Amino acid sequence: MRISLNKIKSYVKIPDGVSDQELIERIGSRLVEVEEVIDWSPMYQGVYIAKVISCEPIPETHLHLCRIDVGSAREDLRGDNGLIQVVCGAPNVHAGMLAVWIAPGSIVPETYGNENFKLSVRKLRGYESYGMLAGADELGFDNEHKSIAEIDPKMAEPGDSFAEVFDLNGLILDVENKSLTHRPDCFGLIGFAREVAGILGEKFIEPEVFQNLDAKIEPSRTAEVKVKITDGKLCPRYSCAVFDLPDNQPSKYLTLDAVSLAKAGMRSIDPMVDLTNILMLETGQPLHAFDYDKLVAVGGTDQPEIVVRSAKAGEELQLLDGKVVQCTADDILITSNNVPVAMAGAMGGKNTEIDPSTKRVVLESATFSLYNLRKTQMAHGIFSEAITRFTKGQPATMTMPVLAEAVKRLDVEVTAVADDYPGKEKKSVVKITTDEINGLLGTNYSTEEIVNTLENVGFEVEVLAGHRDASCETIRSATSEDRRLAPVTTGCENAGSRKELADVETSVATLKVTSPAWRTDIHIKEDIIEEVGRLLGYDNIELSLPEKPFIEPEIDPMVKLKQELRRILSERLEMHELLTYSFVSRDLVSKVGKNPDDCYEIINSISPELQCFRSEIVPSLLDKVRENLKAGHRDFTLYELNQVTRKSGGLNREQVPEMKTHLGIVSLGDFYQLKAEILAMFRELKIAVEYRALSAESAEAHPYLEPKRSAELLIDDAVVGSFGEVKTSVLHKFKLDPTVSTFELNLEKVVGAPREVKTDVKISKFPSVERDLTLRVAGDMPFGRALNTIDNYLSKSGMYYAVEPVSIYQPEGSETKNLSFHIKFSDPTRTLNSDEISAIIKNIAVEVAGIGAEIV
Amino acid sequence: MDRTYRLSDYFTYLYSLYLISRKHAIIYSMSDVEKLKLELKELNSEYAKIKTLPPAERGEFGRTMNAKKQAIMAQIAAAEAEAESANVEALDISAPSAPNEPLPVVKRGTIHPLMAELDRVIEVYSSMGFDVVESRQLDDEYHMFESLNFPPEHPARDGYDTFRTAEGFIPPAHTSTMQHRALKKYKHKLDEGGEIAVVVPGRVFRNEDVDATHEHTFYQCEGVFVSKTATMGQMFGVLKHFFEIYYGQKLKIKTQPGYFPFTEPSAELLIEKPVSLGGKGGDWLEMLGCGMIHPNVLKMAGIDPEIYHGFAWGGGIDRLAMLKYGLSDVRYFESGKLDFLEEF
């Protein structure tokens, strides 16, 4: 929203010594975030009011040769006659008019900041032309190029600075609407100005429209307009006035209103519409003007019979912008005898649009349910200035006062008035103590400061107990109208001694705070506390730290586990941590052979690429392999730690989807490489794991894994994840050739797993024996079986030992293979002699013979 | 004396000649160091004569011999150093490897910069005594809005641009979705006379068009503090303290008003741009939204707002990481590009 600082200054006297910069900073810290400060003054440098003295047509062209009087401006350019020569092609240029002249050397305002088109002295058809006479479009106030702007001679003299005449020298603030979502009053200049007064510590002087909230319009005749609201929740109040419009022709002059509207980002239409918009900008209350005759004709009635009701789904209405909308049941319609004439709060209907020939007007000033209008806004994508204000909840109180102001400014004779007000609400009254205010803010504001601060912006404050000044004699009840002495019941009666008096002086006051009618956002104590804190400045609150006992914080074990894994995987195992989106395409889910229907589907996704909430991490990582290969990376391993879910995983106790944190790894290595890394990871974690061939369930859960080259991982006999090589057919879908291995691990089952703590360090004092053993076994003998056989024997022997695989050798075409191990053992109690050592090796040979292996 | 020569004597003579020649041959073939060592050995054996000298001469003799010995030893040390250096082949230190050798490979892994930042944030808050709970990535209307005092259909919900699933679940648009749960989880601490102090990091989602400064997926960290005496002054104090630890310097803070249905009063916190980020004073960075927890939010979690007060805040982690590393495009984070990761 754009706010002109000069307009604010027309409502609030800014204390001397407060610069614009300081004022803007204070607005930013106590009222609303200022996104941008716009300074238009450089745009209008070298732009003057000029009087066209003579205007001769240039033969055989549409051009005119004009001589203009620019008063005291640009003496350097004036000719002997004191005039400046300009060639102008506009049809409306004529001698005697006041126009806007852009001097040579100046930039055409319309192009300012973009192409910065600079004017010069140039020859047109043989005539020198100094600068140009400008149209409203070239001045930046209109989109259409029609004619040059004509200035009302009552407003200016030749030579006046254009910017000064049209108040363009002040700064314009572009403020962030979001932080005013709850403040409908601040969507009007007056409301905004009131807050500015408040943050400056000044009492705001209410303009008339806000002073007389009970304003009434007395119609001159007994003509009637009927209004019926079918549901007070949809429309708490609907006021309207009927009057004759003497003339609605757009002014031939460039008006102040048109420029004001342009500054607010709006466009001038015609006097009637401009007035509704100007009043909306000032008060926040949108108005809508219907053409009376069209309204009556549409409804087929003698007099306007307005019915405000819900739309029926599918009901059609053509709006002012020409679009035909299909209503939903949440839309509210203004109807003429039940025929839709406007989509309430959003936009008027084409069928009752006012135009320059409009003779009679029904002017609406109403308020509607912000909830319904929000749905309207969403359903039809209407983001008009009016609906932006209505969806903040415009107060019903203001419809009549603003309507009265409108007819006053139009200076018309009102023939009929209606005011249906089913949604009348009581003023909000909050009782609060100064202690509660200071207690929550962490401040020490006096009762006086608090009361003044609230009263400055229109709250009525009555001091019920305690006192606002520092002595018992001045205990008063305070309202915004008068502050008369009133008896109090606590505090002072017993204030005998000086000390007690001192206690009382700092004692707590109870305040009865009545909100002004336009503050629909004040309901509870905290709302009052916010007002006091904000208006006096949060930045003035003294900082402190809470007192807390020294207790070690409790950190989510999953957070800790993830931190631990990052260090192991990235720092020790040289993997790369990726983050990929939680949303994936149905296509990706299908590619890895899973059912996309098991994924939670985002119904308003940004694109089909981001439609499914993922149920596994691995597919997202697989999707990132190819582009990284193409970028020249080799032999990398990617991992991600993130949450997944799936419909078949069900809901938890809170009836929300069961979420699981997973680790996904994708490695450009084979099964054995990944296995070694996984086992190393668990060794670092000190968690005991086992693995075995992929079960049918695991194969189904990870259909992209090649079951003959994959395994499932177990902790405490429960499957926690699966790893292995990806099927070639799946790799082809990802346009990948090399061997790729993956691991999907459910960390929920890892996070609580017991960590092994060594309780017995097995290092013998006596020398250990080291031997390399090679076993010849059948080609299909599992390595693990041979290893276990040796391991089991040594384990039973009571010795300290270790068995390490060394190599697996199987010559081409051979039916046997050689498995080599390095074994190391020692007796915990003595040094083994050579006979004992031979006996042990022999025993191992016997054991392995049992599985058909021989030592070679 | 019978001076007949015997053959054996002759051989003895020849042998002695051989020994002498060998000795010379050895001396010839010896390096400087070995020669010096031999000299030292001879000196040592000469030194043994000291016993045969009259005691009065022994002192002078010892000193002279010692000086000689020291001189030789110094020569040996110098010669050894020279000899060692002469044997060393000089490297081309600018080359990545020796000629004909494979290039050395130093593999490194990477922690995602966003996660490194998130972990750092968690570390700072936990060092300040905050418990840590993780946010969830699919939630419901109740936690996302209702428990946070957003009336149904309230336009304030629009600001959050939420995604929805067919079932009506919401990938949360802020970590505040965990506030209600955090309050309930730690309510017992209040009952035990303590306070609630918890931060909630997590991934959040907003349905908005992606560009250099907007991502639909990003990370936030929420903070919640509740006690009998919590004040807004404490809130600003805690947050200032956090940023001072995080940036390792004293900082100025300021605020601007904000609006969140779940806090009252609400504010946005700015910090003066830290020196480590190139701040020269006078530049302000919007860091987070914060406010005193709305009594309705406390009530809904079963906490009596007449007795307890609290404050809450939430801010983006992506922004912290972008500021720290001078990144201009938020889209890198979720791009999955190793080229990006290897920059860190």
C-alpha cells in the first residue's frame, strides 16, 4: 500500500525537529514495515505550468506552433518576446490554456527510471521546438495518450513548478500490508495518520468524518430505496443514498484527485468514481456507485429494491472489467430485486455501471463478512483495492459516516436513504492493570504514560483504581472527553505514612479501556498491551534474560543421530550430503517400480514434478546421479537424511500421517563397496547389525533392488533397511550405465538401538601367533560359512583371536576357489609352544573339512 | 741373531703390505665423513696415552685433545649434513605428482551447508539451555492453524500459501506447526516449577513461485519459552544473545511491528549487519518474527494464561546460510549439484 507522507502531514502536525527520515524510521519501528520510500520529486524537475499565448497551425500537418509563457522559469530559453516556442501535435492545444511544459534537458516523467527519455531543442518541420507540452500519460498519471494536460487556471500561474502545484515533492511510502492484516483502520490515510500521531506521542485530532459516528443523512424527498439483508453475518450493515448527479463528465482539467489516485497506484475514471476511491483511500471504507436507472431497470421495479444475499452456485454475473464470473455459494451478491448487480465487496456489475451520462446514483457504503470475501477473492482471483480492505474486516460503524461525507463533498440533494444494520456490535471494553501491561512487556511505564498513549489514538480510558498521577489528590477517572475527579476505593485511603504513600504511588492502576468503534481488532488484554508496547516503541524495552536453572537441555535423539551420521558419512566415509525436495513426480515413483497411489498427493502442487510426498529417499538421489556424472564427477556417493511417509504407513495417535526419518545412500560402487561402508558406519555408531539375503517383503518394498545382489539389514532381528545393486532395467530408466548401489535405512529403528560398550579388552600379555590360512572350497560355498567355521572353532577355544579375510581367488573355469584368511590368536594365560600351535591349526583343518574345505 | 728369512716371514711381510695398501685404498675410497671418523678413532686411541703422562702434564694434554676432538666432531656434523643434502633430489613443488607417478587422490565428503548451519543453530540454542524437538513434514489444519489461534477461513491463513494433500493434510508452512505439541510435551516442566524452553528446527513448505530468493522448500527454527515471569524484554534479550553467540560479536537489534495470530504483541526482529557479513554499521537484516504467545494458544495446550506467559519466534535457516556464504540464489540448496556442495 502506498501512503503519501504529505497527506499524513495534512492530518498530523509533525513536531519541529522530526525529519522525514526520523519519521519514516519511527513508522518502520512502531507501525508497519516500510518496504520502499519513493521520491517522485526528481521525476518532475524541469516541469512547469505554462500558458499557451499563441497557437498557429503548421500548414499540411496536424501540428501547431505555440508560443508559451512560462513566467519566471527558464529565462535562458526565452525569446525576445519573453516567450518560448514549442511545437505541439495534441488536438486540444489552444491559445489561452494552461498546460504543462517539460523543459529541454529534462526527462519525460513517464520514462523516468526506465529509458530516461531526455528532451532537447529540436527542429520539427523547420521550426525549433523547446521541450514539449505534456499529456497526463507522459506525466505518469494515465495509460492512454489522448491529449495534453490542461490545468485549471484557479490552481496555478505560468512558471509554477508542476510538482509543487500537484503536491509531488513529498515522499511516498510503500508499506507491507501483511503486518496490518488485523488493522482495517490503517488501510485508510486517516487511520494511518492517527497511528503516526500515536507513535509521535501526540493526540490525534479526528477529522469530522470520524468525529461524528452517528452522522445521519436527511433525504430531501420521500423517495424510497429498500434494502434487505438476508443474513446479518454476511453483511453486518448496508447503507446507501440516492441522489441526482448533475454532471459526471470527466473534468477537462488534470485534477488533484487524479494525481492523488495515481500516487496511490489507482487511475482517475470520472468524478463520481474518483470520489468513491478518494474517500476509500482516506477512510478505508470502500464505496460503490450504481447507476440508479440501470439498477431499477435490471430489477424491474419502480424504486431500488436492494437485496443482499448469498449467491447460488453457478449464478452468473458480468463484472465491470467485462469478465463473466460463475458464482460459488460463498460469494455474496448485491441484487436489484434479486437480479445480481454486484459481487459484494469485490466488484460492481457491468449492468449497473455508472458512466458520464448517469443522471441518478445509488451510492453504497456497506461491510461484508471477511471470511466470505476471502473465499470470493480466492475463487475468482479478484484483488481490487476494495476487497483488499474488506478482507481486513471493515467496521460496520463507519458505513454511514463515510456515506454522509461523500454526499457532503458531492454537494448533492439526497432523495432517499436506507441503512440496514443487523450486525450491530457493542464496543469492546477491556479491563487491565498497569502491572499486567508492564509485566508482560518487561517495562516500567507510568499510568500516565499508558493512559496518554492509548488516548492519543482514540481509546477511552477510565482509571478505576490506583491513580494516573503521582499523588493521592489527583486520583482521577479519565475519559477522552473529560477527566474529572472520581472517588477511588483502593490504595489511598490507608496511605498514612510517607513510605506507604510511596508504595501507593508506584501501585497498580486498573484501567477500563474502551476501544474506538473502528478498532475491530481489540478484544483481550494482550491487544491493549500490544498497543502500549508498540506505540511507546518495542525498542525502548530494556533487555533482560530469563533466569533458568542449570539443567542440561534435552535434545531430540533423532537430531543427535543425524548430526552423528553427518560426521561419519561426510567426514569419515567421504560421502556427499544432498538435500532434495520432499515432493517428487508420480513418474519418479513409477520408475523405481513403486505405486504412486501410496504417496500422499499434493492437490495444489506447483508442477507435476512436485506432486507426491516421497516415501523413500533413494529415488530422489538416483534422480541426481546423471546430472552429476555429466558435470564430470566420478565415483561419488550421495546421501540424504530426511522425512518420508506413505499412505499405507497409516496415521499416528494424533491422526496425522506417520512420518519416518530415513537415510538414503546412492553409491557409484558395487554391492561389496557399499556393504563395507555401511558396516563401517555401524561400527562407528557402535551398533551391532546383521544382514541377510533380501526377504520377499524387502524386495517388494524396494522393487528397484536386484534381489540377487542385495541384502537386508537387521538390528536386534528386525529389518531396518535394504541395500544392494539397482536393477539394470531401472538404471536404464534413469539413463545410467554403471553399477549403482543404494541403501534405504529407517532411522526410527536405529535411533534407539543399544550402543555396544566394550566391557572386556581382550589383549593377551603373551605373544600371539599369526598364520595365513588358505582354504580350497567348492565354487558355490558362501564365504560367510567358511569364515564362521573358523570363527566358531576359535571362539570355543577360549583364546583371544581375530580372523580377517585376505583374498578370494577362483581361476577361470575352476570349480573350486581359494579363500585366504589371516588369523591371529593367543592364549590369555601362557605362551603357546609349537606343538600346541600345530594342534590348533590341525583342529581348524578338521573343522573346515566338515564343510568340505581343505587347507592348502 | 740369526737373520735368516723364513718364507712365513715373507708372507707376513706381504700381508702387512697388503694391509697397508688396503688401508690406503679404504682411505681413498672413503667419504669425507668416514675419513673424519677414522681420524676421530685415532685421536681416541692417542688419548689413551694420557695414563702414561706425568700427572702435571695430563691436564694440558686432555684439553688439547678435547679441543681437537670437538673440532673433528663439528666437521663430521657439517660433512654429514652436506652429504645428506647432496643425496636428496629436488622436487618440482608446483607439480601435482612426481614424473611417471599417478596423481595423488584426496577424497573428501561434504556436509550440506544448510544442514551445517541448522546444526550450528541447534548447538547455540542448546548451549543456552533450550531443548530441541524436530518438526514434522506433513501435518494437519489443527496444528498448522487452529491451535495457533487462526480462526477458520481467516484471511491471515492466506499469507502462508500452504500446500494440501487430497486428505487435507498440510506440509507445514512454518515450524510453528509444532508449537502446540511442544507446549503440551513440556507442560509438565511448568507443573514442576520450571519453564518451557525449546527450539524446533525443521523443513517447511510454501506454495510460491521459485526464484533466486524464493524456494517452496526451506528450513526454519522455531523457539518457545514459557514461564511465570516471561516478558517481551526477555524475548529480545534471548534473541540478541543468540545472534551474538552465532555471529561471535556484540550486535545491535531493532524491531518492527508484525502480525501473527498466535502472538500478541508481535514483532519482527532485525539485527545490525555483523562485521563477518561485511556490515559497516547502519545496515539492518530482518531475521525473524516473534512475539508473546497468544493466551488462546497457551489455553489450547492446557496452560493457564493467567499464570504463565511465554514468547515464541521463528526464522529461516536458508537466509542465515545465504548471508554467511554470500549466496545470491536460494535454489542451489535443493539442486543436488555436487559442484555446489564442493564449494563448501
